[in-house]
Amino acid sequence: MTRRDASWAILRAASAAGGQAFFSRWLQAAQAAAAAMHTHSEGSPPPPDPHDWAAYKPQFFSAADFHTLDLFTSTLIPTDDTPGAREACVSQFIDFVVNAAAEYAPAVQEEWRRAMDYLRGQDFASMTEEQRVSFLERISAPERHPSQHDPGFTHYRLIKQMTVHAFYTSRVGLVDVLEYKGFAYLTAFPGCDHPEHHQV
């Protein structure tokens, strides 16, 4: 699945039965999760999630595979001082898109089955957080060094592309992390303030 394929799959899922209702709820849930995170970090108890996404029942993935997917996506985009994949409900997004693919692209589902089979075979869900990070660094090596090869790279790329699409489509990724301001008029364009980027 290429980046273009991922975009196409998401657009088709949005037009599938229940797509509009799902994405509307998903956008609101991700926003509520981010708000809960900020409120909790300020010392107040987080408000209840009106959509109760913690109780989400996956449509395509088994409960075990959905847990594995959640661990994988939250390792790719962890929660730190800003919301991560978990707050953006990335796993729920992927589950809906892949499940909807049955109507228009069954091959997409086969790719995801192979990816989850691979992670299951690597016992990914049983790894510690440190082991998961090390594992992702290893299987993603061809991304940084094209001459290298890893049997997990195809599956890594599949999950990463959909994770990135989901995260930066959400309000969490677009507004809270990228700080997108919408159609704002800028009177000045401040330069980069990272010292490491000042070397030519």
C-alpha cells in the first residue's frame, strides 16, 4: 500500500456505509481525548469521554490484534508533552478503514492480515516499551538505509503510512501538535529557532 493508496482507502471508507457517522464521532473523540490529557496534566481529573472509545469493539481486527496495533501505533507516535496516536484514536481509525475495504479493495485486508501475522509471530504484544522501540528501529532501517533489507519493513511501512494519515487528519495531530491555525493572515514569518538548523 503506497501513500496514495492509503489516501484512496480513507476516502473510500468515508463514503462507505456508516463512514460519515464514524468519522464525525472519531474527530470528536480524538478532540475529547486531547482535552482530557491537558486537563489531567493541570491536576484536575479528566472529564468522561462521551463516546467511550476505550470500550471500542474492533470490526476487522481481533481483540488481540487490535491491542497489538494500538501498541504499535502508540510506539510510532508516543504520548509525551503532546498527545500521541492513542489520544488521536488512530487504531480505531485504521480498524474502520480496513474493515470498510471489504467493499472495494479486499487486497487491502490481506495486506493487513499479513502484517498482523508477522507481528504475532514476533510476539510484539509481549515486548516491553524499550523492546518495541528497538524492534521498530530495526525493521524501519531500510527507510534510512535503502541498501539494507528487513522482512518486517513492508509491514512497518503499511502501518506507519496509515498511522501518519490518521494522526495528522485528526484535530490532535493537526491542531495540538502541528499547531495549524487555519486560514490565518501572517504579518511576519519568524525564522527557525533550532540552533542545529542554523548550520549551512
